[in-house]
Amino acid sequence: MKKKKKYSVGSLFAGVGGICQAFTNASCKVVWANEIDKNACITYKLNYKTTKLIQDDIRNLDKNNLESIDILTAGFPCQPFSVAGKSRGFEDERGKLFFEFIRILNDLKPEVYLLENVKNIVTHHNGESFKTIKDEIYKTGYSFIPFILNASKYTQIPQGRERLYIVGFKNEKEYSFEKPIKVNINEIVSKYSSKFIIPSISITKPEPFTSFLDDLTVNETDFYNNESNMIHKKVMEAVCREDTVYQFRRHYVRENKSGVCPTLTANMGSGGHNVPIILRNGVPRRLTPKECFNLQGFDKNFQLPENVPKGQLYKQVGNSVVVSMVQRIAEEIIRVLYEN
């Protein structure tokens, strides 16, 4: 029986390694990863000891210091395009880093790429940002297959996280779409792109969020139990169901009516804003960083460094991905590559 090739992966904007873990689970070898945030690098190194982590500005990277790979991934900065940010797009210095991805894609010429970002990028600046991304990819000669998936509908992870994913294969630029698609359109026949199948909705519901909780990681500051504190009092009055996840949104408490955890965001690391709240044993408390990592699909043995501030851990997990969601895409990419 022919032994399957182990495809190699390079990861840009790797963060704490969510995409890396997804491709590792899909039987790939992550050869190198790049991340500039020093705290994210501490977390990454603690968990991925065999991957070469390049802690540097992406602008300093090129084919002279990056090993060639089969698959290039990038969860490029989403804040410039997010409704939670200032939405300055490509006017934001972080937004301009997308063009560094294009440069490295041209430099390394992998067989396929995967991009991940917030779904808001599709409508940002009346669609101009999305068109820029499409046009720049077209120039590289790769296909452009964009689609939006909600993790709670496609995986067992109970987090309502909608994200845009874009997959593209080398030398197939004719396979390109103006907006996100729900199913592949096979009018254009190509060796790889038209064979790629967007994941289908899961037939089973996600697990209850309570199965991702870890009471051993809770400390006293996580509880809302001080009646003399106005915020605590609002939370204590509003949080009344143990099967529901809540959020404090600056001036009010929002109940998530979908039965899953709301989207984990990077700004959870800014003063506790947006950190999900639950009722546990009759007392409201915020989810701990470890529980948030669990709700991103990281293995429960994933380690969080003790020398990184709690706010930074919330930021890291909010910037990451649902591992099992990306794994489904990774497995489909591998299937197409292998079968062809």
C-alpha cells in the first residue's frame, strides 16, 4: 500500500498555534511558524517544541530565511476589518500586512494557501477590501475560494464563531469568486480547485458548553459577588440561568439566546470586556482563560504559561481559531492534494 505523503506547512501570524494544531491533527508537519507578539510566542513555544518558531516581523521574512513548504497558512490581523475595532482596513498598518502574505506567497510558491479572517471583511468599505484581496490573489495565479463557516454549526464546539476562510491552489486563477460561496461551482474544471469541497453542516449538535468548563482554574477574582459594586450588581441581577452564556457589554448584560458561547474576542484582554459569564453553583462568574481555550477546541492538555498576564491570555485565545473547524478544512485540502 502506498504511503501517504506528509505535507509540510508554514504558518504566518501563527499566534498561539490554533491553525498549526489543526494541520498537525490533519497529519501534516508544521515546519515553521512566524509570530511577532512576545507573549503569544511564550505560549506557542510551551506547546509546540518541534516547530521552528520565528519570532520576528513578517516584513523581515523571505525565501532566503523560510524553508519551502507545500501549504502556506495565514490568519492575518483581523482588527482593521472587525466591527469590534476601528475598521480602518488597509489604512491600518496591521491591515497592510496582508500584502506581506502576498509577497511570501509569491516567494515560496506553495501548492495551496489558507487564509482566515473575520466575516466583516467581505462588506468592509462597501466590499472594496474584499475585492482588493481577491485581485491581489488573482495576480499570484492562485485560485480564490472564499466561504464563511460558523463553528457551532460545523463542529462539536459550542461557540458561535463565524469566520471567512479562503483556499487557493497554485496555477488555477481562473477558479475565482466575487463573493463567499456555499457550495463549489464546477463550471470551471481545474485539477485541484474544482475538486475542493466546502465542509457541510454537522448532523450532530455541538456539545454543551458546560463540558468545556474547568472549575480548578477559577480564582476568587472571577466571581461577581460584590453587591456594592455596580457592575457586579448588574451581573448578579441579570445572570439567572445555568444553561446560558452571558456577556457584560459596557453598560448592560447580554444573554446569548443561541445556547452556545458567543464569539471569543481579542478585546476580552482589555479590562474584562466581553469575557463570557456563566452561572455556576448559583454564583455568576466569568470564564477563565483555560476554559476559553477549551472553547476554541484546543486540547485540554494545552498549557498556559504562568508568566503571561491573564489579560494577554484572553487576547491570545480571542485572536485564535476553532481548531476543529480549521481541521475540517485542512483535511479537505489534504484529500484534494493527495488524490491528485
